[in-house]
Amino acid sequence: MPAVLLNRHNKIRPKSGRDLGTSVFSESLTGIMKKYSIGLLNGYSEPCQGNKLVYSFTHVNYLRELEDLMTKHLPFILCVVATLILMAGTAMADSIKGRVGLTGRVGFAIPADSDINGVKVDTETGFIGGGGIIYGITDNIATELDVTHASYGSGTIVAPAPFGGSDFDTTNISLGVQYRFTNLPISKLVPYVGGGLDILVNDASTGGISDIDTVVGGHLSGGVDYFLLKELALTTEVKGVLAPDADIHNSGGAKIGNFDPNNFSMTFGVRYFFN
């Protein structure tokens, strides 16, 4: 039973001094004092006729309701707080050792120029997008398999139709290794550098080109992962691909030019780890 005060009307007076309403009862003063251990304090009590006391239980009920509310919802509140603390803590996990994740990314690619019939084909900056799988071998070493597709528009300096305005496409199947810099002051931030092997499947959409050879090359890359949660990270990467020229053939199978698959790209994406 919380400590209470009696006001000048012999009603239970809340500590705040506000009158929370009155439910009037009449009972002997001695009985109330024994039952609820109410003390008469100077300045808050006066003699009562017939040894009777009129009092209010509203604030008592209010306190009991507040106590019941806290009792019912305290576990939920503690659970929410614990979850937020856990999320904040696990978001700082910077090692992906033994973990498997998926990556999705989009960005832009700057291709090298090609030539058809000895004439320079000026390729334009294009769109690149794709995704892959990443696996953490150790705290600092990870391997990644990526598949991306890039599309480039083009124009020519003096080449006649149908070669002018050809659109080129490259699908890059890339297998690489990363070295990841962990244990930094900002542990959510994990920079990395990498390199690997690339299989470049090339194509073009124009009536004068039948097919473009597939070539094998390599890449160097660098990027950074920023962990929002232990399972979720934002990622950005720059990547340079080097490969030999691919032969361009006409519909008769004759070589009519060279496609240069070398390119530089910058992508932005998301990684999601399953464990």
C-alpha cells in the first residue's frame, strides 16, 4: 500500500495535490487506519464528527492500474530494447568467415572503342547490372562469383551503314578473390580489394554483324561494404576488366573487325548474408 495523505476534508490526498475525483465511503476511522495503515499527518487532517472519515480511493486505483500496466507491458518493453541493442551490436560485425551471401548491383560501364572494316567505332557509356554469390573463407579472404550484363550504344566516325549505331552487349562471368580489411575503427565499414578471371560473352545487334567471339580476361577491383545489420550491407565497387580483342564476323563468317571488351565500371548494390 503506497503512503497517502489526508486533506482538510479528510479525503485521501494524492502526492501531486490534484483531486483525481471522489468515490465517497463512510467507515470508522479506526477501521480504516487498521485496514490501510493510514496515518493522520499534521496539516492534512481534522477531527471528524462521530469518529467517521470520508475519503477517496481514486488515486489508489490509479496507482494500482499503473502498476498493472507496467507489469503487463514491461516484458515487451524490455524485449524491444534488447532487440535494438542486439541489432546495433551485430551491425558492427565485420567478418564474413564461413558465411554465404547474395549480391545485387547496378551501375555504369565505360567501354573501350572498337573497329569495323578498319574504321573506329566510338562506343558510349552504358548500363551494367547483375549479381552473384560471395563466401567468406577467412576473416580477411572471400571468394565471389558474379554475373553481370552491360549494354553499350555506339556511333562511328566514317563507317557506313549498317555498322553505324551498332549496340554491343557483354555478359561477364567473373570469378574472383577479395582481401577484406577488418578490425577498423569504424567496424561497420569494410573496404576490400580483389582480382580474378573473367569470361566475356559478347554480342551486337546490327544487320551487318553475325557474331562476336567470346574471350577470357581478368579484372582488378576495389570497393567497400557498409553493414546496416549483420545480415545486410550496402556495397559499392569500381572494377577494371582487361581482355584481348574479340573478332567480329559478318553473316558469311568472315572477320570484319575487332571488338575491344576492356571496360571500367562503377556499381552500387546490396549484399544479404544467410548466416
